[in-house]
Amino acid sequence: MVLERLEAPPIEEVVCGIRFEPIPAFDPILVGTYWAQKKGEFPGRALQPAIQDSASFVFGVGPLRSWLLSADESLILQLQFDRFYMNWRARGNKYPRFGDHGGEVGLLSRFLSEYESFSQFCETSLSVVPRALSIQVSKIDHLVRGNHWSSFSDIAVCVPWLAVFGELANTDGPALNLRFQEQRADVNIAVAVDTAVAVKEGEEQTVLKLEMTATKSVGSYPNELPKLRQEFEAANTIVNSVFEKMIPMEQRKLRFGRKDSK
């Protein structure tokens, strides 16, 4: 589905990712060579523990994940031996939208361009082309108290399926920590709803955090960007449909504004 365009969307972060068949030779040392080619756009760097599907015991140095960060840290490339992610973070910037619109490049096209560059590097340096196994789209929204909602009972108006908790609450500050996950054929859908404290514009603010993720199996094929684009667009449609069901149109229009449709 395609959501209407919002004047002030509450989007805080968008993640596009591909899990591919492991390439053991792609390690942080080789990432340094790749970073040398990308440091003009991504001058920052950091190391993180690798994302793993299951817990395991490791002796010595465990697998690592490399971050390449843009100057304003709004874009992060995450690279490890079996995954490639790109995160967009608000950082005070206007949301560029997921797809291409009005001559402007959207996040998906930027991600696919970065993944193509990464694939070409792997082919040139290791004689291996990454073979995608699954793709992932995650969107994180922050509904800020005092901006998008005023009280816990008001949250239940904005997100109607939280109404039962509004009725149960005896105070104005209960904590929410809810999880939903379902496997549907080749797609896994995960939704997380939490109250949290976030630092925005130098101030701590209470937010209702909505995180929606669609992970889609895509078989095993090499760098076929048109097919990958279709898979990502399908996953984005699923994530958008979750947001649509959680927050009705009249509430989206009231709290986030509304422009012309996408």
C-alpha cells in the first residue's frame, strides 16, 4: 500500500538490509580497504559485535560488524561477513522518503546503489558476488509527548489498539513493552511498542516508540537489483500497512499533518 504524504512524519529511523551467504574472507581488515574508497561520503567509522541469528560461544575475538558513518551521522553503512545494512536516522533532517519522488532519490535507491558498490568490491577483491538470502525493512517512529500526545489516555486515542491499557492505567506514566511477531509464508513480521526516554534537540523527552519490521526470504541469487527492488518494495508495503492499522487516518492527519498523496 501507499500511505498519504505527511507534513511532519514521526519517522526516526529506517533500516534496509540484506542477509547473504557468508563470505568468511570479508573481515574488518578488508573493510578498511573498502572504507578507503568510501571515506569521502562516510568519514566516520566504528566497530560493533556482529549480528547473529542465534547465540553462540566464541573463543578469542568474535565476529565483528563495521559501521561507516556520514559526516552528520544520519547515514550508517553496516557491513559484516553475511550482512549489509543501511540506516537512515533523522538527526534533524527531513525524511527523504523510501521511494523516488519528484526527481529526488529515495532511501531504497540509495541503499541499492550502496549495495551494488559493495557487491562490486567483493567481486573485485574476493572473486565472490554476495548471494542474497533475505531482505529486511524496518521503520522506527517516535511519538513525542507534548508534541504528538499529551497523556497516556491520549496515546490510546492515537493508537486505538492500546485502549485497553488506557482503561487499566491508574497513573499517567505506565510503561509499555509490547511485542508481536508472526511468520507468514516467506515473510516474518515483527512489531514492538515501547515507552522510552530519548534525547531530542539536547533535551530528554518521553516517546512512544513504534518499531515495525518485515523480513522476507528471497532464495539465493546474486546481484539482481531489479528483483531486489521488488522485494524491498513488497516489504515496505507490509511495514506501511502495519503503521496504517495502528494509527487511523484521522489521527495521522491530526497529529502529523497531511500533504498530497504519494
